[in-house]
Amino acid sequence: MSGNLFNGLFWLLVLVFLSWWIACLCFFPYVVVSVLTPCLPALKPLSDILLKGVSFPFMCSDNMVNQRSYNSY
């Protein structure tokens, strides 16, 4: 039980102190790159990486609610 509580607290700290900043930094470049990706298919890997950065807060909150361990990323 305490391990699950620790996992929830870990993901809460990552969510509050790290994930929102990453999502904010990835948001605008993702919008620009995602618009250009149909014209320049070589940008698809960059678009995928930026999308993971934008969705990082969702992943943190999902892991926090389900109390998954840190290696579930």
C-alpha cells in the first residue's frame, strides 16, 4: 500500500513541477510542425515527439490516479 501511495505522490510532483512546463514548451512548435507535416513528411518524427510532450501532463495524471510505478512511461 505504501508503494502505491509513493507512486501517486511521485506522479503528482512530476505533474506539478515538470509536465506542465514541458507541455507549454512543446505546444507552439507542435502546432507549427503539425501544420507543415503533410507538406514535409520528414517532420513526422518531430511531430510525434512534440505530441508526446504536449500529452505528458495527461500521462502523469493518469499514472497518478492509477498509482502506477515510475517505469510505466
